[in-house]
Amino acid sequence: MASFDKKAGKWKEKIVHEMVEYWVNVVYLTLVFSAFTQYRRFLLAAYDIEYTDYGVALIQALIFAKIIAIGSVIPLARALEHKPLIFPTLYKTVVFSFLAGVFTVIEHAVKNLWNGRGFTGGFEHFFEKDFHEVLAGSLVIFVAVIPFFAFKELGRVLGDKNSIAALFFLRRTDQ
């Protein structure tokens, strides 16, 4: 019976840990996507264009946080774990940026399907965008998630006991 209690305790601990990590990812990504949304709103307002896609930032953050959680289970950068931290950090950033681009295309398709313009109408709408706009959006996402993955890689290397999050968010006793 004690063995079952230990296993149940480990599962509960793991579930709580995964949920906390998921919601931390959601908060960070929501801040990044919201800042980008607000920037886009300010930029378009200069040309008297109204932009109101505020909820999209939260939906994107929820989806991408789940992708990151799944990616942490899949051995994406296991071969790079013993190399300098810049390699797994940049690798994960590139993979995530690529996935963000793919999901942006899918988002446009679903949004246009929802608005009655058809699934392919979303693809057409996305590919009508200026190349520079797509490149700028991709670059912003790429640069914004570098510190995110660097923070995660530092936490992985330092381990749970001396995690980087504890250094930032818990009171330290200087000796």
C-alpha cells in the first residue's frame, strides 16, 4: 500500500509541475503575443486602420504553450544537450518559430472558415500579405522566444534544486 501511495504522490507532483510549467509558458507567451498585437494596433492606427484581434494573443499562447509542453516530451534537441547552451536554445527557437509560422497560416485558414469565406480563403488571405510583413512577424517571434528557451535551458542544466526560477523568484539568503 505504501508503494502505491508513493507512486500516486509522484504522479500528483508531476502533474502539478507540468501544469505550473504550462501556465508559466502561457503567461510569457501571452505577454509576447499581446505586445506584438498592441504594436500592430498602434502601427495600423497611424494609417486609420482599426485592429481588434486581442483575443488571438491568448489563444495563440494557449496553443503554443501546449506545443512547447509536447515538445519537451519529444526528444527534439536531446543530441544538443551536452553542447554549449546556445545550440539547444537556438535550435528550439528556430523549431518553435517555424511552428509559429505554420500555425499562423492555419489560424488564418480557420478564421476565414469561421467568417464564412472558406478554408482556402484563409490561405489566400495569408499569402496576399507582403513578404516583409510575414518576415517581420517571424523575426519578432524568433527574437522574443530566445530568452524564453535560454531560461528553460539554464533551468535544465542547473536542475530543480538550484533552478534559475528559484534564483529569480525566491528570497535568497546571502552569506
